[in-house]
Amino acid sequence: MFEAILVALIVATAAVYAGWQLTPAPLRLRFAEGFARRCARTRVGALAPALTRAAARPSGACGSCGARGQCPVGRTLT
Amino acid sequence: MSATQAALEPDDGRRIALLGNPNCGKTALFNLLTGSRQKVANYAGVTVERKEGIATSPAGTRYRVLDLPGAYSLNADSADEAVTRDVIFGQLAGEQVPEVLVCVTDATNLRLNLRLVLEVRRLGIPMLLALNMSDLAKRRGIEIDTARLSQLLGVPVVATVGVHRGGADPLLAALDAMPRTIPGPPARWHAPTLEEITETHRQVREILLQSVREPAIDTRWDERIDAVVMHPIAGLAILAAVLFLMFQAVFAWAEAPMGWIESAVGWLGQVVSGAMAEGLLRSLIVDGIIAGVGGVLVFLPQIVILFAFILALEDSGYLPRAAFLLDRFMGKVGLSGRSFIPLLSSFACAIPGIMATRVISNWRDRLSTILIAPLMTCSARLPVYALLIGAFIPQREVAAFFNLQGLVLFALYLAGIVGAVVVAFVLKRTVGRGMHHPLMMELPTWRLPNLRNLALGLLERVKIFLRRVGGIILALMIILWALSTFPAPPAGATGAAIDYSFAGMLGHAIQPLFAPIGFGWEICIALIPGMAAREVAVGALGTVYSLQGGDDEVASQLGTLIGAQWSLATALSLLAWYVFAPQCLATLAVVKRETQSWRYPLIMAGYLFAMAYLASFLTYQIAVALGAG
């Protein structure tokens, strides 16, 4: 039983991580902003700044390729 | 926390911006100041985005340093130059006018570099002149009277060496000495008229006359080398030989280290299997993680060798010469000469390559380059190629010198390039193109690759690969294992358990679509996670075959296993598929961002899928007809 729970946790963590990494940065940022707004007065609200930073970080499964600098995913040029 | 992330805090010190002509060493200086490891190379146009980092002077003052794309003038012609202009004028969203502009110049080429300095000086923003590559200038006998130059320009002047430790110390000391002022808006700027340009040239000549003494320039070696390397026939032969050597080395030199990693992965699988009782957790670790992730990890030596060549060629100054060599040909197929560097970058990854198209000012030329960039074989495809070549192509010498496996790899890269040429030609005939823009690019001097740059570049590539393996690839392998394991087979089932799983059902469902090109359901399963990251296809095959009843050494023996189970026609068909197959999702997302439309990523995915299917179909059917099925 314990083994099945552990495996389920590992698989769930991997799914959340992969989903987060593959989600486009603007969507992630929108999610992080929504989280910050809704949870501002709760205990989990303390996680909002970390979530926003994580959302702005390059990902996209491209390995944040160093060639030509970090991909500026999450930053838009005007 | 990286320097770049740290720099996002609101009041982290004085804001300084590094600007200057392309290829004057701004990014090398930025790396030295901030401890970053941004890409540097011996050619123009490496930086297409503004980058940010934190530098601390010996006196303890913190500086927010911006590294801007190179520009010859503030009169922006392309998207990357517009970034530089917008940052200087404080027009970029959330960006204020920098407190100090550090004009970085190539001390060996002040005649060209001082024009921008004079243009920027007119803006009235506090500025400082960094004579970068001053060591190289000294070695060439160029004597610069920095005090006199400072007096003539009316700004502090310091000598810097961007590639040596401590080479930026004089710059930090000079910045510390500058009084802090609140930056006002820059003076009104207008595109220089012809008279103003002529006057600027006159001023540059006058300044050089009074402050710089240059010996008679000895460019004999550069000219001698260029005469051969850029010769229309000999040059092309040398380019082909260099690329050829690179692909031969990828197979020949990587053999031993790949063997070590394979042995280590196989040993780990056996140890874990022996140490754990049979069950879900053991299956997850052995069949999912070790077989999947280990199967991808073994290709690290080949990736390192490939990038060692690319980085060495970049640093030597060879690549811009190759661009010139191919310029006429690229013009004929409808590409701009400036397409070469973005396309070259796409061999590492299509994403930075597509971003690098910002250096192309004409929209149609830029769009054509974006649409064909994915046809350049990115490094993520290398594990797939290497696995299939290793499994199906015998390792033997051809013409007593060439390695057959290396030859096939070369042919696959070439097929991607030929495909890109054909698509560019078709786009020229359909979409049309703007006026021909001949390539104008400053040729850097030849130099031996800097070992520090090379080591840093390789270290960065290794870290990127390991981050992928330990991050998204590991996560996808775990998910694939779960999809290949559940639901469990019904009581009395006779087939392999994976046949009854979600992944098995999905593989069997889409297999009829791929049957005409020879793909079995196992390959169909591997193609799906391969859309997230291409090398995941290799790991996915490892997991699928491991769960199908292979032993604990599937990760290290995957090549042998598929060599025994697949026909040669299927392997060739899969190779053809990966030459053209639609790019990973991240690439499509970047195309959407760069073109501001979903239309172009959809067109790209559609035409690549059609090309891949057609190429695989022809390859498979011809191979079967020839008896390889």
C-alpha cells in the first residue's frame, strides 16, 4: 500500500512539473497572478512571490538554451 | 539565484548599459562584470536581446548592468538594433534611461567604433568609453593615448580586456569615480543626415590623428588565410571538409566515453533490480527512470564533441567567412545573407535561431528564415540519429578513411539543409521576397580559440543537457512509465502487459496512420513525448521495450534490441521522419511569439509534417522494394 502511494506521489509530481514546464510563460504568469490575488490573505499566500518568480523563469522544455543568451520567455518586447 | 534573476529586484544599484558596435566584446565584458555565462562568439550579432546582471565594484558599489545588442548607429534598422535604441531612450516597457552608458569599443578598430561613440555622446547621458581588447591592440603595436582621447571626447576612457580575469577592474574603478546623477531624458535625437555623417567621419579622423598611433597594419596572415578559405571553390571544399570531420569525430571519438556511460547505466539497473523486491517502485526506477533517462544520457559525449567543434569554429572567426562564402548561393534561393547566423544557431536549437532572425530587417526574409530554421538539425535530434545509426549502420571504413556511420550522419544533416533550400526556394516563388540585401558584415581577425571561452561554452552545454535529462526528460519518462503500466492487464491476458496499458492502446490506435511509413506501435508511442523534447523519443523507446519484457540492461542495449526487432526500412524511415518532423512545442510557441500570430506556427507544423510523412513514405517504400523490409 505504502509503495503504491509513494509511486502515485512520484507520478503526480512528475505530471505537475511537466505540465508547468510545458505551459507557455504568459499562462503561467496569469496563473501565478491569480494565485497571488486569491490567496493574498491566506497562509499559502506567502508562496505567491516564489510562484511568480518560477513562472517568469525560462522553461518551455527547451532547456533554457544558453546559445544567444537565456531565452527571454515571459518578457515581451514592445 | 542567477545574476539575471537577481537583477530583477527594483533598486539594485546604479543602472549602466553596455553598448557598442557588433563584435566588440560587450558580452565578454558583461560576463566578466556580472559572473554570467552568456554566449560570446567571434562574430557579429550574437546578442539579440538586452540582458541584465549585477556587478559589484571593489569599493562595494552595486551596478545593474545591461548588455545590449550591437549597433552601428542609433538609427535602428532591425529588431535587435531597435532594442538597443529603445533601452537608451527609456522606451522599453518598465525600463528607465540608464544612469551611465558604457560605450564599448574594439580598441583595434577605433576608426569604425568611434562613429557610434560620437552619436551617443550627443544624447547628453553620462557616458564612459571602454577600449576593449586593449591587450590585442597593444600586441599589434597600436598606441592609444587614453588621456588625450578622454580630453578630446570629453568622457572618461579606460582600457579593458573582456576575456581576462581582472580585465574589467579599470572600468569598475572609473564607474565608482563618476558622480551619481539622476538621469534626465536624453537629448532629442534624429536620424543623421548625410552632412552629419560626413562631419562625424571627419571628427573621427581628427580624434584618431591626435590620440592614436597605429603601425602599418600587418594583415598578411589574415589575408593569406582568407584568400584560401574564402575562395569560391577551395573555400567550399574546406567548409565541406570541416563539417565532414566534425561528423566523423562525433562517432569516432565518442565511442569510448559512451561505452563507459552505457556500462554504468547497465550496472546501476542490475544493482537496483538486485537490491529491491519486485513491485511497482522497482519497475518505476528500473524500467521508467533508468531505462528511459539512461538511454538519453549515453549520448552526452557526442553532444559535447559536436559543440566543441561549433564553439571552436565560432571563436576562431571562421563562421562569418563561411557566411560570406554562402551568401551568393543563399541569395539565389531567396534568403538574405543575414540568414546564415540564425540558421547556424539552429543547429544547436531552433529557438535561439528563430530569435536571432531579429537581425534581419526585411520581414519577408525574416519570415522565410523562421520557417526553415527547424530544418537545421538541432542537437536534440542527435541522440535519435545516433541510436538508429548505431543499431543499423555497420561500423566500417569507407575508402580506407571515412567512417560509414559518420558519413550517414553527415548525409542526414545535409538532407535537412537541402530540405531548407528547397523550402526557401518555394517560399521565394510563392510568398515573394523583399529587395536583395547583400550581406554586410565585419570580418573578425583570425585567432586561436580561447580555451576559457571554449571550456565555459562546453560546460554550459553539458549543464543544459543534464538539466533537460534531470528535469523535463525525467518527468516525461515517469509519466510515460505510468501510462505504459496502467491499467494492469485483465486476468487471463496473454499479451505483454504494456499492450493493455493506456500508452499501448494509444500506440495501437494511431499505428494505422503510420503503417504506410513502416512505424510499429512502439514507435508511435515514442513520437508523442518526442513532441515535448525530441530526445525523449529515445528514452521512451527504452521504457517501452523494457516494459515489454526486456531485461534490466535495456538502457544500455537499446540499440542492439531495436536492431534485432526493426527492419532496416523502418529505421531509415524513422531517420527520414526526424530530418523533417514537426518541431517541439517550444519552437512552435517561439514562432508564435516572434511572428505575433498563430498562422505561421500552424503553417510550419503543417508543412513539416507533410514533408516528414512524404520523406518517410518514399524512404520506406523504396527500401522495402529493394528488399530491406
